[in-house]
Amino acid sequence: MILRSVLASAIIWLLMASAMPSYAGLIFQGKLAGYFAAGLAIVLVSEIVVVLVTSLFSSDHATQVVPQSPTAVIQGLIAASAVDALPAELAPEELFATVLLVIVLSSILAGIFLALLGMVRAGGLIRYIPYPIVGGFMAGLGWLIFDAGFRVLVGLRLNMLVGFRQDPASLPILLESGVASRWLPAIVFAFCLLGLRARIKSTLVMPAAIIASLILFYLWAYLIVGDVSRVVDEGWLLPNVSDALNWTLPDLSVISRIDPAVLAAIAGDVLTLIVVLTLNLFLRASAQEIIVSRELNLNRECIVNGVANVASAVSGGGVVAYHGPISSALVHAMRVNGRLVGIILAFMFLLTLLVGGALFSQIPRFIPAGLLMYFGLQFMKEWLLDSWSSLPRQDYIVIVVIALVTALFGLLAGIAVGIIVAISFFVLEYSRMEVIKQEFSGSFHRSNLDRSFAQNQLLQKEGEGILILRLQGYIFFGTAYRFYEHVVSRISADKSGRLRFVILDFKSVRGFDVSTMVDFQKLKKLTDANDIELLISDAAPHLQTLLSDGGIVEAGPDQPPHFDDLDRALEWCENILLAEANLLHANQVTLEQQLAQHAIIRAEDAAAAQAALERIETRVGDTVFRQGDESDALYFIESGRVDVLLRDEAGHVLRLRSMTAGAVIGEVGFYLGKARSASIVVTEAGVLQRLTHEALRRMEVTAPQTATAIHVFIASLLSDRLSTTNRLVQELMD
């Protein structure tokens, strides 16, 4: 285990040691190029501190946190902005001291933001950022990283609209033989590494490619050039930093004395750094979850990573670091403990800082620069090429737009434009969504009040006069107008004038834009003009206020301004239809009346049925039977009203439906011989007629025609329910 851990640490060390010079070169360039060695020491200290903190406290042992190119590029921009804001005549020592404090400050601010994000348990918010915005951001960042590789080698930018327009001579300079020989090997190395990684999935590809490149370079230097000193003189190797790798603790009190003009100049870049760090941490942490097949605690990762970066900054580092999935994959593949690997890795970098500085002077410049180019190409390949076949075209367009704007005008501009484009596409796409979740007529969708057969027949016939529209989502001007047009078409198609009620159910509506009130007001005027009642059900309190203030809902005779739920709105409409047919106040429906509606029955047979029944007078609150009781009888409701109640495993009671005169209770359990599936409680005093199994069996012997009439009645009742359910299902499918 220890030997494998040392080997894993050595491989990660090789990867990082090869890339670290490019990070130092990104930050300390131009006027600060003479402080490259100090920058390299800062990168080493950063790695030592962050790898120790995160290895010990991360939520997953395989986590390896390292300084990486995206944040190094942004901190390079921060350093450049600070240099531009400082007086040109400032001494190099003062310039370096100020830039170092700026880098430390940016790392502290980014770390604090990340830690606070985890403390408030907002680590999962990244999952709500639209995928195209993240993709475009990463693709644009890939170009900036690729461009940074050129800056490290030749000090020129590739950005055509920025670099070439300001300096038309840039392109010819890049093509000169002396300059081309510096960047061409890096590009070849980057593309070779990209091709190898695409074909070979092993985590050892990168270290193997680096070692192979070192071998080939020195073979070329010894066998072809024949003079290594000439190679050094021509600048092929990194500068000798063996005697200059030292660092000191920063004096944080001096930060308060930084020129406000400098702080203003770097503010945008620091904000960009925070965004880049946050997005990359979550993306890399998500990649690590896939690699190691374990979930990470994102809130804890934010806290640990934030604290690690703050600790790095106050310890003399300051180069921002976050999760490296390649290193984590190596730890996972070699089946070693990542915490031990992290400790060994920190020790290796400490030795490098103390006694191994000469190693960096043996690294060809094209390797760290080529690694930068590779990382940039990898980002662009993943988000611009690979996503072409997997994303909808409008999402891909968002990625391309953000990538272009980012490459030409910067990360913040890319994010801003991307959000605008994404919102525009979202509004366009959302406006195409149906705000009408379901549409029913009252013929098939009834209230949860079981009525007599005659009442049900009437409602089945006249229920077409009730239009039920269940709305959904967030309603805004685009969807509201399409909804209004649909209702207009339904009213226009009602040539016979049967439509009496339109119920708008707001149960699944989260809210609506105030601008949609115009469409609702137009709908209200339309229904009033056609003598149609517009009813609102299950609207949230804040929506009720808006609808009331807009004149959409208003109280009428025996009509509330809005109904608590769709069931109550339906019952209200049904009661009106039944009252108009003089069927509403059927306070008493005898068994004889019900049997007469379903089967031809003689007077003596009806009398036999009545003799077999047990008459039960009920009071409010009586329990007819309880959930789980034996189904030993069925009940005919002659008068009164009952509720069907279901108790769940947690003890909560849910009202399923109500039943009134003319309905039957417990017939399913009675015929199937199963226990009661719900309880029946009386809500309005009345009379029940109870028929037991024993009484029905006696009736089948002594009065078979009466027993047959009862069976026919129950069969008709169940068939009617099944028919209504089938029609409702069919309406849902349509």
C-alpha cells in the first residue's frame, strides 16, 4: 500500500511539476518576468498547503486539490490589471510586492466566498445553472487557456479582434522561424496529448507523454544539436531557479493600503475568479463522483476548499486550487488511500521547494506551455465539438455565442451575453409549453360526492355544460395569450349554448406575471357576454388577491369569490344543474325507487326487499364501519350524507369522497369478500338500509326475483362507474 501510494504521489508530482512553471509564468510576466522564481515558489507553497488541508478534511479520501490553469489564467489577468493601474515608474520591487498582495487578496476573497457557500448549504446551487451557460463558459475559458499558452512562450495574444487589431504585426512575428520554433513544439505536444487521451483512457497517458517528450527533447539536444549549452542559450529550457526558490509570509496589514485605483481595476477580474473557481469546483467534483462512484458532500467540499485557499494565501501562497479529477482518478485506479497520497505529495513538493529548484531548469519550455494548450483544447473539444451531436441546436448556439464573446471580450461579458441569450431561448421555448395541464367536461369528471342514479344520469347528460381547465406552471404573457385563444375557440365552437361554467383550477400554478391580467380580464368579459360563469379554484392566496383586484373573481348569490379546491367548484356547478332539473333536493331515495330504475320489479318483490333490510337511523359523527373491518354487509343510503375516510400508515386521515341519498356503501368489499378499505362517518343525519350476506342468501331462496333485481342494480351501478372512468381515461389520453 505504501509503495503504491508513493508511486501515485510521484506520478501526480510529475504532472504538477510540469505544469507549475506555466502557472507562475501566467501571473508573473511582462514587467514581472524577473520574479518568475518567486512565482514558482508561491505556486509550490500553494500546492503544499491546499493538498494537506483538503486531503485531511475532504468528504472523499480520493480528493486531490491542485492549482489549475483556468484560475491561474484569471489570476494572471488580475496581476496584469494591477500592473496597468500602477504608476509606470514604480520600482520593480514595489510592483512585485503590490501584485503579490493583490494575488493573495484575490485568493482570500475567492476562498471566503466558497466557504460561505458551503456554510449556508448552497453547494447544490450549481445544479440549477443551465447546462448551455456552463458549456459556453467552459468553451470560452478553454480559448483563454490556449491563448495563455502562447503568451507564456512568445508574449503575444492570439485574440484576433483584440491582439491583431491593436498590433497588426503580431501574426507575421508568430510566423518567424525563431518565434515559431518556440510555440510549434508546444502545439504539437498539445495535439498529440489530446489525441492520446481520446484513444487511451488510462490515467498514466499524461505522465507517460511528459516523460516521452523529455526523452525525445534531450535526444534531440544531444544527438542533433550536439551542444546542450546552446539549447540553454536559445531559451529552450526554463530559467535556472535553484537559488531563488524562497518565500516569505505576506504582511496582510498592508492590503488595506493598496491604492483604491488598483482595487477598482482588479474588481471585475476578482469577480471572474470567484465565478471560475465556483463553476470549476462543482464540475470537477461532479466528475470525481462519476470516476470514484461515490457522492461527495458538495457543501463540505466548498468549506474545505475555501479554507484551504485562504490558508494558502496567508501562508505565502495564493494561487487558487480546486479538485483535479485526473489525480483523483489515478488514486482510485491504483487503489490507494488518497489521504496518504496527499500527505506524501505535500512532502514531495516541500522537498522540491527546499532543495529541488534545479529540477525546473531542466524542463523544456514547450511542456508547461503545451500542457496549458492541451487543457484549453480539451475544454473546447468537450464543449464545442463533442456537444454538437448530443445537444439541441438552440442549446449549442448558446454555447457557441458565449464561447465567442468570452474569447473576444472576456469571461464576464460572455456570462452576461450567455444569460441574455439563454433567457431569450427559455422564454421562447416556455411560451410553446401548454399552460393547460388537463381539460375535462363535467360529464366525465365529477365531484367527489356520490349521488343517486337519477342524479348521475342527469349530470352525465348535462355535464357538457361544465368546462374544467387545470392550469400549470408559471403563466406569463406568452402562455396566457395562447390559453385565452384556446378558451375563445371552445366558446366559439359551442353553437348550442350548452356551456354554462368554465372552471380554472390553479392547483399546479406557481404564479403568473401581472401582465397576464389583461388576458384574464378579456376572458372574464368574454364569459360574461356569453352568460357563462367563470370560476376559480385552488389558487394560492397571493394569486387570489391579484385575481380579485383585477375583477376576475367576484362573489355572487351563494357563490364564493373562489373555491378552495376543484371538487367544491364542481359540486357547486352540479348542484345548480340538479336544482334546475328539480333533482337536487332528493332528501330521500328508497331502495324500491332505485330498483325500479334498473329492473322491472313487482310490488310484492319490492316488499320482500324491504323486509330483508335492517333500517338504521344515523346521527352526525356516527361511524358506519371502520377501515379494516370485515365486509359483512352493504348499505343503501336512503337519506343523509356520509364521508369516506382513509387513514394512512402515519395516522393521517384523508377524505376521499362524500355520498348522499341514493348511493350505496361497501358494495365492492361485500361482493369480493375483502376487508373494508376505508371508514364511513356520518356527516348529515339520515337513514341507512343494511343488507347482510345472510339476508341476501335467504332472499335468493325465498324471493329470487328480488335478489336478481338487487344484483342487477349493483351491476348497473358498477358498470356506470366503470364507463365514466373509461371515458375519463380516454379524455386524458386524447
